Amino acid sequence: MTRTFTERVQTSAAAGWYTIIIAAVWMTLAWFAYLGLQHARPAWLLVLWGGGTTWDQVHWLMLIFMAVFKMILFILVMVTIWLTIWGRKLKKLGDS
């Protein structure tokens, strides 16, 4: 393999890890914000969601959103692990 391709794979793996870290921090902050809003239950939030929205609907939609986001994050972790392993194997093949 060419050295440039190996460097690109390793750079892609590094970018994937940074993306995972940013997404995990964002997801954690969003979850804490949701918990704070769920505890306070401000009336303006239901107005923003639209007329006739209940707190049960807000709770259910937030749980679905977080579950889907976690599934996407899991797929991203698997792809990044694969890129990392592949980049290391390419580097070994290029060194020998």
C-alpha cells in the first residue's frame, strides 16, 4: 500500500475518535438538559412543541431520540474501531 493511503486511513480513524468524543459529550449535555427541563416542567416548553402537547409525549420523544442517537453512535464506534485496526495493519505492512 502507498504511504499516502495509510496516512489517510489513520487520519480518518483519528477524526472518527474526535467525532465520537464530541458526540458523547453533546449527548450527555442534552440528557442533563432534558432532566432539568423534565424536573422543572416549564409551560413555555410545551408551547414551543405546539398546542396540545403533553409531558408524556415530550418524555417519549426524547427517549426515542436518545435511543436512536445511541444506535448511530454505536455504529460510528464500530466503524472507527475498524478504521483504527485497518490503519495499524496497513502501517505494519508498509514498515516490513
